[in-house]
Amino acid sequence: MVTLAGLLRPVMRPVCALYRLGTREMAWFGSTVLCRSWTWTCRVLGLLWRCLTRFCFSALGLVVRPALPDRKEQGGSEPETGDRDSDTEPVVEVVEDVEASHSGAAAVKRAAAPHGDEVLTWAEDEEHPGEVDPSDEFYCDYDSTWEDESEEKPRRRSRPRRSPRSYRFRDFERAAKDMQNFRHKYLNLGRERHWRSSKHDDMPNLKFYRGEAASQPDNIFISDFHTQWRGRYEQLERVHTFIQWLFPLQEPGMNFQARPLTPEEVEEFCKSEEAKANLLNSYKLMLDFYGIELCNLKTGKVKRAKNWKDRFDNLNRHTHNNLRITRILKCLGTLGFKDYQVPLVRFFLEETLIKGELPRVKESVLSYFVFAVLDKRERRELIKFAFSKYDHRDEFVWCPKKIQTTWSQKQTNVGGAREASPSRGSLSQNTKGPGEDDTKSLS
């Protein structure tokens, strides 16, 4: 069946290729007027394209959806699996779950559902609402946060046709796909297999962090970054070719002269105390740029810096820093600072949901920052905290609806129990011993 997205995709592919080519080529020019003009032009065109497709698809869904027959109204109970012949194999996505080593949670029990759909059942010692059904309103194909699976057994999941979703949930699904590829070590990225196949014996990222090589194209050593760039906020804001060197990942960035990490390089990096110490200084450098201070080296706890108001204002105005923070969180989890992820994400959740700061960062916190946390149990706790502090819970799309309902019921039961039980202070005031009178109140 030909769809509007299928018709428009061939048109946008060369446009996206042209944008990537132009951006990479103009990385040589640094912060020149030409580079900035090209970047902002592409951003405006991308924003207009997103708005156009969003409204077109929404209007098309409102027009076409009522005309489609409902299988339930026809008396059938079989779930809808799309317009495929009976002899055609269903679309199956295979993902090897490697998060079990991070979560430490109990293994999950699986129950086979009719027609091949899979229902995920939690272990009894886990705080959970029961089964996580793939037909849930906010069930995301690319989010394994609510599943406990063995490391050896791959996950197979069929993808039935979905009803129209909110734009916020569609944005979350796109983010979840990227974050799952990171957490599962890019097993679903074909390009990443190509990166792994090309062995880099020289390990440029490790050499850079040992002070043996300079970044490109800026030609700056790691010690110069830490001493000369600290506090130079305008330079950190406008230069876009250093972040891939300070926080390397196993995926390419916009600076084509910065090479992605290889598994061998990650292993050697985690063994090098010098490289890890320099990475910690890079983390402090960027925290200072965002108005944040690292106050505990052991736990990774952070707090507001003295200049937080000015830096928060900059962070709120330049949203490309959301991508930088996502990269930083990924790098911390990759290069031996996994325990530093949760304190930073918790800080941003408190700033956005409780204190009302950084409104233009809130969506990235919920869709990207939280799901960069490798520890699955910690990730669940962060989502639960975010749900408890979210203003409009009917718009919360970052976990299945059934889990949200369970959390809401527990909060209601706890609140009702507190109201029903009298406080200890009121009991002490109303209880008098034998022979006591109100002499104190009369005097």
C-alpha cells in the first residue's frame, strides 16, 4: 500500500544527504558566517518539514481512520496484524538484551499469547503492575525498560498495526530507538557493524586522552582544553567540533575527523587511569559550562553552581546543548563512569519538573537523558519519580499506561491511609492522664 510517507521519503533522502555533506565539509570553517548560515538554514527547513508532515499526517488520520472497518465491530476477536497474506511471515525484530548485567533484577516469566503476541510477566519480587502487554496504549517497541530477560536469549517481538498516537509519543519512539541502540551496544545498526569491521590500531581517542595527539580540526590537546577553555563560554557555545573528542562514542558525530570508539579502544580506555582522570576533568569543564558543579567524586552528586542563572538561560536558549548532554551521558556509561549517570539525570528532573527551570530541556530529559541510564532498575526509579512530579499525567507517555495506573492507585491508597490515621501529635493533645486538668490553659 502506497502511503504519503512512502511518496515523500525519496524526496527527503537527497535533502538529508546534502545537509550532512554540507555540514561535514563546512566543519573546516569552524564558526564562520557561512557555516552558521548553512546550519541555521537547514534547521529552519527541518523545522518546517516536521510541522508540515505532522499536520498532514494528523489530518490524514482524522479523514481516513473513521472509514476503516473495526474488527471488533465485525464480531472478530483476532488482533489486527496488518494487510499481509496468511502465508507471509510477520515482521519480527530481534534484539539481544545485554542490559541484564546492569539491572540485577530477577528473571521474567513469559506467557505465550494468542496469534504469536508476547506478554511480558514480571517476577514476583519486583515492584510491578503485573503483565506488560504490547497492545498497551503507550507500549514502545524500542524500550526494554519494563522487561527482564536473560542475556543469552534474544528478544523477538511482533509489531502489530498501531492506532494514531500523540506527537509526543511519536517523538519518544524515535528517541527510544536511538537510546536502545546505545544501551544494546548498537546491535541493530548496520553501519555500526561497518565501524567495527574497520579496525583502528592507532586508537585516536585514547591517544588524545593520554595527551599524545591533538583533536582535529581544532588541533588542541586535552590539557589545553582543561586549562584554556574553562570559563570561555562563548567559545564552548559556538564551536561544534570539540564535543566528539571530549566525549567519544561508538557512533559517528557531525565532526567527520573524529573517529568512533571501537570495543578494543573502550577496553583499553577503561584500563587507563590517566585517560579516565582526563575524562573526569572534561566532565567538570562541561558541567561548569551548564552552571552545574560536581560536589562528590565518589557518588557523582551534582548541584547548582554559583553562576547557574546565567548558564541556565544559555542552556534554555541553545537547545543543541541537549544533544551534547545526551552524548555526555552516553560517554559516561561507556567509559567507566556509569554511576555518574543517575545523579545528573536526577538533577535535571528536579530542575525541570519541581523547580520549573529549563522548560526547553524537559522533553529531552524525559525522552533521552533518562533512557541513557544503563542500570535498568535505576532507570525505572527515575521514570517513576518523573511520573510522580509530572503536572499533566494524562500526557505522560514515557512508560506503559498500565504501569501508570498502578502507580496512581498506590499513591491514592497511601494518601487515603494517611488521612484516615490520626497524627501522633493530635493523639497526645487529646489524651490526658488521670487527675489532669487545664490549669496551664487557664493560667
